[in-house]
Amino acid sequence: MADSTQVWAATIPADGAAVFAAPIGTALPTDASTDLDPAFVDLGWVSEEGVSNGISRETTKHYAWGGDVVKTTQDRYTETVKFALLETSPEVLQVVYGRTSVTDDGAGNIEVHHSSQMLEHQSFVIEFVDGEAIGRIVIEDGLVTEQEDRKYSHKELLMYGLTVDVYRPKDGSAAVKQYFSIGAGTAPDPSTEVPIGTQQATTVSRTASGTKTSADKTAE
């Protein structure tokens, strides 16, 4: 039966914190609501386009004599996350230009060195809500590989549009893990207990071999 409570229109949490970054090796969340490790820094406001998660599967069709398709094989699997950051903060600039390329004296003075060196791999977490439902995307190993041109104009916002490529971790687990919690509140808060029968948690893990989903629903 159709259920409109399962229809999402994702927006930012009430505190405005939606995209976070941390060094590789930082402890990662394993659900939608547990507090993040303090190493994750909030990257502030995100443009109104929100976050885009792109998945590409390049395939090859194989044909038999006579022209019938007999098999389709997958050649490549790639996944990206795109967003545009609106704040010119030390935290954002370190993600954009690299941690060693940004100096902040703590008194409002920031120095940025543009460099041709590859950026550091980082972990990213993206959080979103829809009413009482909350969601979280966890990327253990991500790398900023593309950046939109920045415009310095009195008619437009200065923003940092980024594309993050994701990579499978060395332990072989999913490159992207996604968590949903239905009816757990409008912002991540582990101190808020959800009554039995009101929460449905779904975990989605994506790998190069496909998509795996596990659901756990408890009803009174």
C-alpha cells in the first residue's frame, strides 16, 4: 500500500549543519543519529541546489550470432557527490585548497596559497531531514577532484562548487553508506529515545558489485 510518509523532500537540519569533513581515519557514524566525532568540521551553509549524488555504471552489451543480446557486463562503476559551499571560512578553504595551503591566525586573517598539488583524501558526512525523519550519507574516503569556476561579482554569491569522488576503503567495505531513521526527530540527537513501533531504520550500502539494503522495523 502506498505510504506518503516514505516520500522525502530532503532539507538541512534545524541547526543548518549539513556537510562535514574530517581527516581519513576519523571514527565514522554507523547510524543516522549518533553524534559525529569532534574531528568532523561543519562546512556551513550549502547552496540552494543542495547535494547531488551521482552514480554511473558503464556497461557493454554482448551479442550472439544473429544479433540477440545475450549478456550485459559492467565495465566501470563510479560515484560522486556534488555540492556548493557558501561560507568563506578556514574550514571550507582547507577543503577547497588543502589543509597545508591555508593559514588562519585566529584573528580574522586568512592566507591561502593556490597549489597544483593533489588535495588530501578526506572523510565526508552529509546530513538531511524531512520532518521527523533524518538521513545521513557517510563517505569514508573522498577526494575533491573538480571545482566550479568562482565568480567575484556584486550580483552573485561567492561559492565553492565541489565534486567529490568516492573510493572503496582499504577494508573492502562500501564506498558510500547511507542511513535513514524514520520518526527519530528533526536533528541528530542520540539522547532522544524513539518509542518502540515508531522508528524504521534503513541502511543502504553501495559497492562496485551493486546495492545492498537492510531494513529493521519494530512494531508494537
